[in-house]
Amino acid sequence: MRVARLDIVGVVTLGMITALGGGILRDVLLGALPPATFSDWRYLLVATAGGLLAFALSRQLERVSLSITVFDALGLGLFAVTGATRALDLGAGAGQAVLLGGITAVGGGTLRDVLVRRIPSVLSSELYAVPALLGALVVVVADRLGSTAITWSLAGAALAFTVRMLGVGFRLNAPSPPGRRGTGD
Amino acid sequence: MRVARLDIVGVVTLGMITALGGGILRDVLLGALPPATFSDWRYLLVATAGGLLAFALSRQLERVSLSITVFDALGLGLFAVTGATRALDLGAGAGQAVLLGGITAVGGGTLRDVLVRRIPSVLSSELYAVPALLGALVVVVADRLGSTAITWSLAGAALAFTVRMLGVGFRLNAPSPPGRRGTGD
Amino acid sequence: MRVARLDIVGVVTLGMITALGGGILRDVLLGALPPATFSDWRYLLVATAGGLLAFALSRQLERVSLSITVFDALGLGLFAVTGATRALDLGAGAGQAVLLGGITAVGGGTLRDVLVRRIPSVLSSELYAVPALLGALVVVVADRLGSTAITWSLAGAALAFTVRMLGVGFRLNAPSPPGRRGTGD
């Protein structure tokens, strides 16, 4: 399996898709078009700058995969709560808001993985969708109880971050299908 | 080629994408957002339950691939006629309605195949898109002749199911490009 | 890695996705749904005819990969300027219009590459996104200077075509990340 060899355009393109893809999927599913992350130039600027930074630091980044995991987990939590909040703002139901929080959090990384031909983390990795859904759930439950305070968003993001880091640290996985665990079966 | 090893979250996620993806693509193309399959909580519940059931029965399911093929062909027919019907309801032209019936039927499975890195069935398998388009065509022709009776939907779904099962049973394929059939050519 | 073996349905499906996919992505991002390329039957007809032609000529096409590259570069330029023009017509900002021109130009081919499991050209190939963005930039700058003359569209498409062909001819790539160039590093 040949690893994708990316040039600067590829790195920036992938960076933008990773950063903006989840929010775009969320806004398409909400019918809130054009997507906020696309119609606001500042989002594009930040995503492009992030991609350029990753390009410039790529040699260093390969040596600090732990910090990448930490940043990724932070993004997972923040995207989960902002996605759920935006879904609630646009009138989505509670279940949809939780799901859209999860989609916002994992969507960009899933698109990236498809483009570079990796099995998306959401399908196979240590707890990845679960912490995102938990973080979104905190925001939705608080909203249903009448509170939209920023505290709950921070709590939701922190919960998602913590569960994700525990999943990575202890190599936790959600249960696998019965009968596929053993190699001799 | 490593096969994707999915945990319960991956199985349920894939199940939901397979079940709802085609309808979501159809509604995006029709501009009917948010998609019906997403804004109605019952669709999500059925798709989640189906994914959990598939997870619980995965060991058994591996031994009964014939029944999976049968259920898949049934779904192909039902999605084709419901997709075409919804397209007509929303004012799509005859050609678009046939195509949207086909997209509804094959879209979810195509998204699933992309995520687990298989060549989508619609591109390479025994008759797959053809029966879906035929099933949708029955509904659209009946509609143009003035009848929206459920009988035509059932006839369309039955036609799609039959053609698909014949394709699987006799390993039929649509014609391949000339000059690629033989290995020595 | 097994190459996808496509039948006639697969070839036509891939042809339609390649031809229409970029415009559909653009219209989804602009919220202009249903997409123009989908609601207008003539687009579908041309794309289907192109797919059938490619199927009939596939043996010959394999021997003339140069002319495919030329046609692909022509399409890249035309899609870039029409994409940017449509984005401006629908009120997109200058930055968004340039980006949407690029997405229109590379989107269809990217979807095709994902479906047949190739690393998309936009990520790894000789200059591919860059000429599309340059072509779109010409149209957007002209528009901002008050001219929507067809001349500028032709100039933009010609620029994109020329840069792309130079990229292919001289195997130019955008810069790669530092530290990944050498094999021994």
C-alpha cells in the first residue's frame, strides 16, 4: 500500500477538508446553505493557515504524534459541542442535534481518511465517535433543561476530550462483533 | 489488503450510512433539506436498530450470505420506487426521477463501500444499477400515464428484485468494454 | 491492488460523476439546489453520451493517453471559469468564487478517483489544483474590475490549460514537505 505523497497543495487541501468538512456536512444536513464554514471567509483563512503551518512543520510533526493526538481530541470535543449547538439553534430535535454534533466532530477526519485511502477512524479506532456523541449529549441535555450557558459547552468538550484520551491511552475499543475476536474462529 | 475490523460503533455507523445515505443524496440533489431520512427520528431509530441487530447476529450472518443478498435485493427495489416517487412528488422531471430512484437505491451501499475501501458494487458487480433504474422507470411511466397506484410501486420493486436476483444467480454483467475481455488481448 | 474492472454501467456512471460531480459540489456549497447540472436534462444527456462514447472507444483511448490529458486539461480550464462565474452570479465573495472555480474543476475527477480507489490527482499529481485556481482568479479579478466579458473567461481557461500542460510536460509539482523528499531521511 503506497502512502500518499502530498505536495503543498495536497497538504493544504487535506487540512481544509479536515477542518471544514464536518461543519459543511452538518450544514448540508440541516439545509443551512451555503454552509457557515464556507460563506465566512475567516473560516477559510484559518483552515488555510493551519494547512500551511502543518506543511511547514511536517518534519517536526512526525516526531510529536502525541501532541497531534491531543490537538485532535481537543478539536473533536470543540466540534462536537459547536455542531450540537448550531443544530439546536436551527431547530433540530434533540436526537438529531446529538447526531449532528457527532457528525461535525468526525466528518472532516472521515473525508480526509477516504481521500488518502485509510479506513476512517470512526469505523475502527479507539473510542472516537463515542466521546463526540457524549460531548454533544451534554449540550443537548443542558439545552432541554433550559440552560444554554457556555459552561455546559465547555463541560461537554472536556468530557469528549477526556473520554477520547482515555480511549487512546488504554487502547479502548467499543465491543467487537462476537465470533470475530479470535483468529482461529 | 487488510479487511476493516469494525467495532459496534463502526457497524452501527455503517448500517445507518447504508440505510440512509441513498435517501440523503436524493434529497440533497432535490434541494429538499433537511433530508426526510434525517429530520424524521423514526428513520434514524430503524436504521440504528438494524445496525445493532446486524452487530448481534454478525456471526450468524456470515453463514447466510444468500439471505443477505435477498434482503439487499429487496431493499434495492423498495428504495428505487420510493426514491422515484419522492422525486416526482417534489416536481422532478421523468428522467431525473428515474435517475434519483437509482441513486436512492445504490447510494447508501456506494458510500459504505467507499468507507471500507471496496470498489462499489454499482461500478463492477452483477446487474445492480440496471434493476434499480428499471424499477424506478416502472413508477415514472405509470405516473406519466396518470396512475400513482401502489400497485405500480410494488410491480417496480418486484421487477428490480427479480432482475437483481437473476443477475446474481447467473452472474450476469452489463457488457464490458471491447478489448478488455480476454486476458491475452 | 486489483484494478477496477468496469462494465458499461460502471463506465457511464463514472463518466457522469466525473462530468457533473464538480458542478454538483459547487451548487451544494452555494445552496443553489437542485444543482443546475442535475435539474437540466441536457447536462445529463451530454454526460451520458460522453460516457457511452468513452465505453465504445475504450480500446482506442488506451493508446492515446496524450489526447486524454489534453481534453482533461481543457475541461479543467472550462470548469474553473464557469464555476467561478456561476459563484459570482449567485453572490459569492471573491475568495469563495476562486475556491468554487477550483472545486468545480477538480471535484468530479476527485469523486471518480475515490470511487475507483486512486489517490485523487488534486492531492498528489503534477500541478492540478493550481491551474484551476489561477483560471478562476482571472475571471474573479476581471469581475471585480468591472468586466464580465467572455474574453476574460477564455483567457482564464487558456491560462489554466497552459499551466496544467506545462505541469504535465515538465512533471512539475508544488513543493513537497521538507524532510520527506529524500528516501534516506
